[in-house]
Amino acid sequence: MNSFHQAKAYHEKHGRFPTNADSDEEAVEVYIWIRNQKQLYKKGKLSDVRIDLLESIGVELVIPPKAEVWNQLFDGLSRYVKEHGYFPATNDSKENYEAYRIYRWMLRQRKSYKAGKLITEQIQKLESIGFVWDAAEDLWNRQFAALESYVKQFHQPPTREQDEALYQWYYKQKKYYNAGKLTTQ
């Protein structure tokens, strides 16, 4: 029962159970113990008392099918975008476990898309909320739009004093262009 109490305390402290992405010693121990309990449940080797105890602290013993998990994570991503107005980024995930989970899932979707492993329905659902398949290209396009807006308003590119971040991006693009490394795509 010691591992049960450790899992319960972990959940109370962090508001969640650890995942395989957690690396501190306590999280790894709790994760492995819970994973073992799920395997015992699946094999029909957990007593009703243990099942009740695990469920009482929020351990989900039944592992949902992959399609259901995909839809749950998509719904989480969709909610995140509606609440925040943007997709989670690396910085967001440092503060918020749910943002981290969704951010990591987004990275897997991009990888699956490039490998041709997403079905048409999944692609359409992601695109329906404005999902971007190439994050680097999207960032470049947003920076270029910001530069266009700046030049339209002030009739010149930004200086370091006026807008440090935009100036740095603009200066880097000039260097690429002059070195013949800036493509027209």
C-alpha cells in the first residue's frame, strides 16, 4: 500500500499523475507503479478492493482506444486556442502541464503528417482550427507581416531602438538575402 499512498500524495501535490515524460525519481516510481497496476487490471489480476482504491484517487484503469485519445487531445487543443487565441508554444508549456501535454501532442501531429500517418479526417479537423503544419514557415510569415505593417505605418524598416525583436529579424533576413540564402518561397 505504500506505493498507493505515494501515488495519492503525488496526485494531490501536482493535480495529476506522472507521465513517461516526467524524469524526477518520485514521478518515475509512481508512473511505473501505476502502469503496472493498469497491466494487472487488464489481465484481470486486481482485486475489487484495489480497483476501488485506485479509482478513488483518479487512476483511469481502462485505456481508451487511440481514436478516442486523439479526439480528447484535439478537443483540448481546440479549447486552448479558443481560450488563448493562439496555439501553445514552448514557453506556455513551461508554466502549465496541460499546455505542455497539448504542445507535445501538436509536435507529434506535425511529425505524423510529414510521415503521411494522419487520416484525412484528422487533417481536416486540425486545419479547421487553423493548425499550421510548418511552424518555422508560419513564424517567418508572421514576422514578415509584422515588418510589412511596421513599414506601412512608419515608411521605413525598424531600428534597434524602435523595435529590437523586429529589427533583429529584419537584419537577419537582410544578411540571408545578401548571402543568397533567402529563398523566394
